Amino acid sequence: MALNIDRGMNLTSRNTTMQIRQMDPKAYQLRANYSAFIVFLTLLGMKRSAKAAGRNGFATGKKTKNCGNPKFEWFNKDVGTPLTNAAAAALANATTLNVTAGDGAMFTKNDLIYNRNTNEVMLVTDVNVDALTIVRGLGTITEGISGEAITADDVIVLVSSAFPEGSVAPDAMQFKPQEHFNYTQIFKQTIENSKTNEATEYYGNINKMSSQQKDSFDEYLLRKSRAYFLGQRTKRTDSSGRPQRTTGGLDYFIKTNVMVKKAFGYPLFMDFAERAYSYGGDEKIFICNPAMATLIQKEVLANKISIEVSPKTKEFGINIRRLQTVSGAMDILVDHTMRQIYQFPTGFALETDLIEEMVLRPDTWETGIQDKDVDGLKDQIIGEAGLKVINEQRHAKLVIDPAAAD
């Protein structure tokens, strides 16, 4: 047998199967910091739980449970506005004013009312369903004789009451709170390995259950995050007769203050802030996708507007910026989950005191749930929670759609 040798220089093209691969032991995740909204909500809940227990910092684990029923309820109080409309035209000397059907109950004898269209102040002397008996031209030289002609749909403002000396108490007011509710939703994510695969050595240990737990938890948060944006509230029965609940998200609840505009500009954002603060509040956090954040950044640079680091950055350890508006502070938090689910630049202005994650079962890893006779490993993360959005009118949504009618 001849010698098993070659002549010449030994090159890397030879014996390629014998070469040791230069492999980074770490597997790099493409996504990073995607679920900002759900992380912020979780930290907010942990902080509230700690405060309720008289402690500083953040509560963890079972201490974050703040719900005892898969259907959680709350009451919103909305006293409405002091505005109604004239139901019909009335002459300048008419002593009866008819208002929108059903609105007469907001008035009582000795109320002062104001016609916003004509600037006339009147005094109510009697109320009969939706017909107000009035003294015209209060405070003018024609008081009690005439005022200004009233046109149908004129805006009538309830100003205040003016009682004479020795008068009796007026009819009592009744405030009618509105009941609202949402459901918790069961979230699950499972990982599974054969014991042979668990024992096999891989680059980056990507086969290990511990590594899969981390990747699975990231996906778990993304799914929960998408539910808190897009979820529809419902309770149904599955094919096996078991109750199945889904939680309503921001899009489900926020209906009143929704602005859809064709183009973005700083004046538009100020109008949006005014609308978001139309019912008051101290500060809002604007959760937005990167497309909306880019539009804001461009306007900030173009108009040389100061945008500062929010105090919440230190409080929660998340990158949050703050833009001051005349209406109030607007913290800005970019959520990359929204990049995938909203086609256009989109953002939600949320009042943090009026939004909460209701946790029936805190997120928990249950390990070793495989059947006893299975030569393998199986873990699952499970949690049950839902979104509580109080007084949806105190929140707002902004969308920049190039096809909007504007």
C-alpha cells in the first residue's frame, strides 16, 4: 500500500471537517425592549402593591395580585356638562324656553342660565319637564320685559343658582355613576425538551430549558402586550363547554378622544394635548410606535423645542422623555410592539392614575408539568390578568393617516 500523503503546502481547504469552528457562545435576540407598555404597566402595579403594603420600591410575585374575580368592575362618575340646547326658537319677550328633551332635569327654580349665542342671562322661575319659565334680560334695562331672540339649537349654559333670603332648600341632586367592567385573560406559553436534547451540548446552550424560558417569556410578554392594545372584551364558551374570557384593550375602551389626522405638526400635537387634558388630570404618558416618535422628534428639532428626561425614567428604569405643553406634561414612551400592529403613526395619551393591570394570577413558571412516563421536560408560564381603563374620556388616541379626510 502506498503512503497516504500529499505534496505541497497544507491549506485551509483541506480537512475542513476537522476545523474547530469559531462560534460565539451567545445567541443574539433580534428584538430588544419591545414590550415597553406592558413592562411599564407591570412596574406600575408592583409599585402600587408595595405602597398599599406600606413599603417603598416594587412588590414581586404573589404580592402583585390585586384582583379576586375574573370579572373586575368599577364605577365612573360623569356629571356631564352644564350645556344644553334650545329645542325651539323663542321671541325676545317669550317667557318660556324649551330645552333638549330630557335635559330639563338639570335645572331648578332660581337657576341662572346663559345663552352662549346671544350673551343673554336669564333666571329660571319654574321647571315643567323640559320647559323653563324664565325672566328675560337679567341685569339689563329691559329686565323682565325682553332679551334677545332665541334660535333653535342655541347653546344654553347652566351658570349657577341665586336664592332669595329665607328661601327653602332646592330639590336634591342625584349623581348617577356608570358601571364598567372587563375580564381577565389567561395567558400561557409552553416549552418542551427531550432529556436527550437537554443533555446534548449546543453552541450558546440554546437547547437548555433555562435558555428557552427566557425566549418564551419575551414572546409571552409580546402576546400580552398586543392583547392590551387590540383585545376585545368578551366571555364565551369553548367547544368543550369551558368559559373563555378575553380582555378589552386600549382600542376597545378609548372611543371619545380619538384624533385621526392627515399630517403631523407641532400645533396639531398641542391640539391633541388639549383634547387629552379636556377633563383635567396632572400628567399623561404618551405610548407610541416608533413612527409617531420620529414625527415628534422632527418637530422638536425643527422648532427648537426642549424635550427633557422624564422623572419616570429614574423611577421605573425605562427610557421616558417629557414634552411640556400648556395643557400639561406629556411623557413619551416608545413601544416597538406597536410597530407591528399599527399601520400608521399611532399613540395613546394615558393618565397613569386611571389605568391599571388587574392581576388575578401573577405570571409564574410552572416546571416539570410533563407526564410522569415521558422521557422529557415540559415547563409553562401562566398568568391571568386584564386591563382596567377608568374614565376613558381622560385618555386619548392620535393617528396620522395620509388618507384621512382631515
